[in-house]
Amino acid sequence: MCPIPYYDFMRICKDKSLYRYRLVAHAQKHGIKPAARAFGVTPATIRKWLARFLENGYEALRDHSRRPRHSPKAVPEATRQRLRALKHKYKRLGADQIKYLENVPVSSKTMRKIWRELGIASRQRRKKHVTKRNLREIKKKLNFLEFVCEDTKELHDIPEYYPAMHRLHLPTIQFTFRDMSTGTLFMAFGSEKSATYAGLFADYLHHAFALTGVDLSSTIRQTDNGSEYTGGWKATQDSAYTKAISQIKGQIHQTIPVRAHRYQADVETVHDIIEREFFELETFTSRQDFFNKVYSYQLFFNLERPNSYKEGKTPWQLAKDKVPDLDPKVLMIPPVDLDALLAQKSALLESHSGVYDVSSSPFPNDEFGNGKRHPIPPTPQLTHLLCMHREVWKKLAASLPHPALKTKRSAGMKPDRPKKIRIRPVPHVYEAWRDATLSETAIRQRQRVSIWDKSLSQEERLDSPEFKQALRRLGIK
């Protein structure tokens, strides 16, 4: 006889079917009552399992469901299918929210149970790699230059670049333009983060794209809410950058939500790449050497560097797939020195000759014209590109407004009452004037001949007391 009662043994038994098979086999060999005495069960239990075994075999020895054959309160099949459709519609909303929104007639607990039975996943947070994969597919569908990101980066926080920046008076601010679909990169550099500089860079790209046949009428240009793009939170009118964007009909300036920095992930990523691959590795001997190497890196990035995030293709290959007849010169637009551009434009606007004698390139004293200060290497392949930029420069000189170049912060400021004015007379004294910002009110109080007088010539302005005082302050004789 079994020392443990049958029902107590079945609670701890791991394989009930095997134990019942032994019970049935013993009954077939010795009879029902001897088997009942041997296993400590009633003869009725032996007859039940023996009949099931003879009818359906070993599988019949498993426990049967005790669920009632008819349940009058069961959820109808139509309601189950509706719950399936609602879950696909609301994706990651919870049962309580869906029940409130759609007035579902069953409890939240029942809704979760039905979703588990239907094999619908719970509302777990989407994994980061899944999100990136989905965004990658969306970006593939964008056209070339349909959606671009722009941002600025302060360069003084790079330890490897900081000593040369101060020693050689290199740029401190980087302006970046990147196409979201192909990753194409364009850069500009300057000494201040302002709407004037952002507007200059926008006009520079507009004319360069126009000369190469690129249409920007359907482009969305996304920026953050920095004052260089929006004019500041107190601005009462469009900034110089927004006005430059609006010059092309159909082009839109779009800002990201406040504190939503992930919207600028593409341009922030390229800032990190440039810092690791360029600023931390290169050394510079002069400002000309800096722009030479910046342009070389930009050409490498656009034409040769494969992007593992974009199927291992270069920006040029991706752009060529989208626009088969695209001119390669579009991806060869060189970085622009915004300091030199603003200084040259200011000098032209201050003159009274009425004729714009514009330089052939955005960098004064280029090695193709007046000297040796152009960032483009003198290669035959780039000669045509230089000629293209000569036309860009002439159109740029005729299109930019005067107040936007004279005022340091043109956005949100009335033209007749500028707070501060910064004049850069000629390129070779630009370093002196960069730190010599004078108040127009203070000049009027001195009641003497001033460099702000429109009737003075260029030489008389350089001999003015204000300019000499600025030179002495900078230690320049």
C-alpha cells in the first residue's frame, strides 16, 4: 500500500501522467481493487483513469481543464476584436486611458488579459536602437536638401585648439549646415555668435546654390532657439537670419521646441565627429593654414568619408542616388570666413564712391588675385569653382542690407537707434577694431571730429582720436 495518500501525492508530483500510467498498468495486470489498495485510492478513481486510457491513450492521463463548457458572462468575440483594433490604434497607451477614451464596456484588467491572450505586446518603452532604425527609414525618404539642420558651436572649449586659437587669432565660432537625408556638410567660421553672421552664411549658401542650379524653394531649415537665429526671446521682428531665409519663396525657417535638443541630433553628432577627427588631430600655423585644412576636411567628409549610419555610403553617393544629374561642385562649396566677409562688406558700404569694387573671393588677398590668403588649394579642379564664387561675392555685396552689417545685433533693434556700432574700416586693421566697440551716445558727448562722420574720408577716420585710442588700448603703435 502507498504510504502517502493519493491526493496528497498528486499535489507534489511533477509528472502526474506517468504516475497515473503506472496506476492503470497495475490495474490491468492485477485488477481494479488490488490496484486501489496498492495506490491508496478508491476503485472509482481506478475505473475513471483506466477508461480514459483505453479510449485516448497516454495523452488522456493529463489533467483536464475545469473551465465550464458554457460561460454566460464571457466577453463576446466582437468585443475582443474591437480591443485588438484599439490597441493597434493607440499603440502604447494603457488600458485605463483607452477605456476612458473609447468607453470600453469591460474592465481594464480584462482588457490586459485579452491582449495577452491575443499575443499583443504590452506598452514597453521602445528601445533606442529600434527608434534609431525607424528614424533612419524616414530620413531615407527625404529629398536632397529638403530638410536641413543648422547650429553653432563654440570652439574655445576644445583643449587642443584653444592655444592656437588665441595665439593666431583663429575663429571662435563654427556655423554648421547639414542635410538630414544625405549628411552633406557646409561650414562657416567667425568670431561672434550673432544674427548678422548667421544671415551672412545663409546668403552665402543661397547664392552658391543658385549658381549650381540647386532649388531651395521647398527646403525646411531647422535651428534651435538661439539669438543668432531668432534674435532673442524679446525680439519684436524677424532676425537677420530669418529675413535671409525668407528671400527665397517657399523656404521655411523652423525652430525646435524649447529644451528639445534631440531634434538637432544630426548636426550635434557632426560637431562631435569634427572635434574628434579634425580639431583634436590638426595643428595650425596661421589663419590661412586653418582654412586650408578646414576645406580639405570638408571635401573629405562630403566626397570620401563613408557613413556607417547611412549604409556605409558617402554624402556624395547618397546625393547622387537622389539627384542623378547633380553637379559635384554643389558639395565643394568652401567654408567662408565670416569675419573677412563682414569686414570687406563694411568697408564697401562706408565708401562714397558708389561703385562696388568686390574681391574675387570671400577671403581678402587670395592667392589667385591679390596675395596669398585663400583657403582653396591652387588646383586646376578648383579653378572653375573659384570663378563661381567670384560671381557669388558680387551678388552678395549688392544684396545685403546696410544696417545688418553696421549693427552688432540687428535683430529686434531699430535702425535709427543702434545700441552699439562696430566699424571695421579695412581688413588689415580689423583685429584692432574687433575689441574696440564704441557707444554712439558717448561719441556725441565728446563734441569733436569722429570717425562716425560720413563726410570723412578713409584716411581721416584712421587718424581720428577714437581709432588711435583703440590702437593704444590694444598695444598697437
